[in-house]
Amino acid sequence: MLDLCLAVGHHLLIFALFGVLVAELILLHAGVDQRAVERIGAIDAFYGALAGLIIVVGFSRAIFAAKGWDYYAHNFFFWAKIATFALIGLLSIPPTLAYIRWRRAGAPPNGEQIGAMRRYLWIEIALFALLPIFAAAMARGYGEIG
């Protein structure tokens, strides 16, 4: 039962994270006002919280669930998934810092600033597509190291 609960929780958190990322992209457009900047900042904070929960639940799943740590620790696709998730996390830093700067400035961003942050969000979304590919390969036993 623990395996099922951790798997369901992990999947729901991943879907929620993707939804929050898409919401940021939709809300961040030319002509945003200060109120929208505040809203995007709040959504981005939720994004960070979800990412943290995904790490906790994901590693709990890898350690305590049915397949156990040995299965995951020796799998290329597991580490590719972790590296991709970490890269997505690193790419989320510039937008987060920009939202904080924009809120503190009390003035909405210009079109160039918005465009730059939208590019980060699009790259995150593109990389996000690799996560289920790596997970499916891993779940089917591909990628065993040694």
C-alpha cells in the first residue's frame, strides 16, 4: 500500500508542478500589470514548494517502495530523470529572481524582460517532456548500469 500511495502522490505532484509552470507562462505576457506580477510571484512560490515535495516523495518512493533503492541507484534513466529535474530547477531560478525584482521595483516589467523570462519557461516545459520518457524507460527495466 505504501508503494501505491507514494506512486500516486508523486504523479499528482508532477502533474500539479506542470500545471503551475504552464500557469506562469500563460500569466506572463506583454502588458502585465503589477497585480499580475504579484500573482505570478505567488504561483512561483507554489512551484518551489511543489518541487520540494516532489523530491521528498520521489526519493521516499525510490528508497521505501516496492523496487527499492538498488533498482534505482543503478539505473541510467533514473539519474537522467534526476539530472533533468535539477536542470529544470536551475532554469527556474532566473524567473524567480526576476519576479522578486519586479515586485520590489513596484513597476511592471518591459516587453524585453518578459520575453526573456518566457524563454526560460518554454525551455523548462520542453525539458519537462523528458521526465515521463525517462520514467517509462526506467519502469520497464531499461538503463540498468553494471
